[in-house]
Amino acid sequence: MKILFLLMPITAFLILISRKYTHLLFFFFLNILVTSILYFFLKLNFFGLVVLLLYLGSILVIFVFLLPLLRIKEEIKERKFKVILYLLLTYLLIFLSLNLSSLFEKNDAYFEVKKFSEIVIKDYLGFELVSILLLVAIVGSYILIKDEH
Amino acid sequence: MNIEIFSIILTFFLSLLIILFKRSFVYFLVAIEIAFNSLLILFAINIKEKGFEFSTFFIYILAVVAAETAIGLSILLILTKGRESDNYDI
């Protein structure tokens, strides 16, 4: 688990040294993956799934589809192929995939979704206002990018 | 200081370094995501001590991050319409 915690700053550092947007998105993907696995290790399965769905399912996909729309000329020249870096990444992915299967078998969930949903619905009904916030964000972003003509 | 807290703080400061050194809107938005991610793990560690009610904050912050990213990306689209660079110094 401590190794996984250390992988988080490593992926952030890889983002810092990356020079292309594609590399940036790949390292961002790794960062999210490591973070969500950390939640599973902390026995918070629900949060791990939420992070995985929200970040990989929506935010990263938006980034991927947005970059071709920007039409930015990447001024920085590509570096030479770094074999060691890619070998390290391959090792990292193999390590993660080997550990993922055992994670789901042994993990006793500390977090109970039923109890959490009861708290949200009964005690914190004002919490539902978050959905309005998301709706406002959708409408706001539509108004911002709407073509006037 | 244990290694968990150390790596969270290190990730947070690395995201600040990304904002400082990269000077690109796309990197800027990704760095904010990473900073929020690292701080959310601190929340998650404390959920066991504080109880389930504390976890409502977690979902709330996640929703705010998602909304902020949607708005940020649309602003980025507008700003880069007539430009060929997303450097925010230009």
C-alpha cells in the first residue's frame, strides 16, 4: 500500500516533465488509476468506484475530445524515445493488474452504501442541491461555447 | 510523518509546480484535478474516524470539481479560438 501511495507523486512528477498532451493525459490516467486503487485499499470501495467513474468516465474523456478542438500547435519538439521510462510504466501496469484481482477478493468493505444513502436522503436532503450545481455547470458551459451566429 | 501524508503533500506541491512551470491551460486544469485528488484522499483517511456523515463532504467536493472542470474547459475553448497557443502568459 505504501508503494501505491508513493506512485501518486511519481505520476504527478511525470506530468510535470511531460512535453506532449498525449503523454500528459496518459500520466493523468495513471494518477487517477492509482488514486482509485488507494481508495480500495482504504476499504472505501464506493469512493474508489465513484472516482474511477467520474474521472476516467467523464473528465478524462472530455479532455481527450477537447484537445483536437483546441487546434493548438505544439511548439515543443518531441524528445527521443525513452526506453527506460516506458519499461518502468509497463512494469507499473503489470504490477497494478496483478494486484487488482486479489484486491477484490480480500477486501471487506468498511463503507456501507446503504447506510450512506440513508444519511444523504434523510438527514442531509439539502445535499441534493449538488445536482443543481452540476446542472448550472452544464448550462453555463453551453452558454459559454454557444456560437452566436 | 508517515509516508501516506508525505506522499499526499508531495503530490499537492507537485501540482502547484505544474501550474507554475508549465504555463498552459490544459496542464493548469489537470494540475487542479490532481491537487483535489490528493486532498480528497486525506478526507477519505479521516472518514473512518469522523464517521459516515463526514463522507458527504467527499461527494460534494467531487461534484464541485466536476462542475469546475466543465466550466474551465469551456472557457479554455473560448480563449483559444483565435490563438494557436494555450500559454497563459501571451
